[in-house]
Amino acid sequence: MRILFASLMLATAATPALAQNVVGGPVLPDGTLLDVVSTGDITRVPDVATLRAGVVTQAATASEASAQNASQMARVIAALRAAGIAERDIATASIGLSPQYRYGENQPPVITGYQATNTVSVKFRDIAKSGRVLDALVKAGANQIDGPQLSIDKPAAALDEARVNAVRQAQARAQLYAQAAGLRVDRIVSINEQGENRGDQPRPPVLYARAAKADTQTEMLPGETEVSVTIAVRFLLK
């Protein structure tokens, strides 16, 4: 858990200039306002992995490159379906076709062929089985794989736990400031949520790796991900 900053402000009803500085909150007489920003975080094991699998083909003509790519990609999608990946978890991410050039000194570029690309985004709801599916994709013709992005399928409960931790951390820090200043915490004036991390930040592709032996499967390592919520809490000290 992290505390980013805290500030003390004396608020009195007889000081108009100070009242203007306390934006979004009531003017409180005979008290000291303490603003604390805290982040509550917890860790969870991700249960969903999202990767991008694609096919890159090259040929002398655009039509040949596109036809080869379509045929190869059809096998990749068939492999996904055969592995039990639901249709809702397969989505086209990008399709491209571009000329390839040869460059010479003081010469205009010459088209030497065409490159076709087709990439799908695949969501794995069983990370333990994703390595086997990746191997099947490569055998079917996938020659470009990026990811994974590991996430929590239903993060609501984890976020709520992080919120509770953030409030507790803010309260503990308010008690510390109050004691140091010879005051006491009277009450909370306001709580504002500043942001959240749902635990779905992209990870580098090193989280999955092929074992050395050819007869073993690619292993996906979920590790842990952090879920956090940042809040701003205003306390009244007396």
C-alpha cells in the first residue's frame, strides 16, 4: 500500500480567502483539514490471457500473397476452434497488404513482391491449456504471436478489497499526523476515488516460453498481477 502525499490546512469560517481554497468541501470552523491520497493494492493470479496470433505471407503478386495468407489463416482459425476456443473469444485484430521494395543508390524503389498479414486476438479462459493451443497454432501455420496480456476476468471483488485497504491506510496515516500535531481525528469530510488498476496491464512476451525439448509443450506462466485503487480522503482534525 502506498501514500502519495498529505497536506494540512486550517479552515475557519472567519477567513474568506481560506474558504476559497477549500474547493468542493464545506467550510469547517475551528479545525484543521488534512488531505491524504492513498493507494490500496492487492495481488491476484490472472485467470485470462489474451494474445495476438497471425500469419505473414509473401509472394510475387498481391493476389498470390492474399490467397496464401487466407488459406494459411483458415487453418489457424480451424485449429483454434478445434482446441475449444469459443467464437466470442476470437476476433480479427488487423489485416494488411503492402508492397515490398528493393532500394538502390540513386535509383527509384522497385517493387519486388507483396506481403499480406492477418492477425486475430484470442482470449484464453484456461491459462493452463493455452500453451498447448499455441503449439497447435504454430503447427497450423501461425508465424506471428504477440503477448500475452494477463488479466482477471471478474475484478470487481478484488477492486473492492483494494478500496477497503486504501481507506484503512488513509485512516492510519491521518492518526499519525494528528498525533504528531497534538490533535485528534474528528471525522472524515470527504472521500474521492482517483483511479483504479483492474490488473489487466500488458506484459512482455517473456511470460511464456518453449521448453528445451521438442516433445514438450509451450508453458504459460500466469504469475501475479496487482489490482489497486487510489483515493483522496479529507479529514477534520481538532
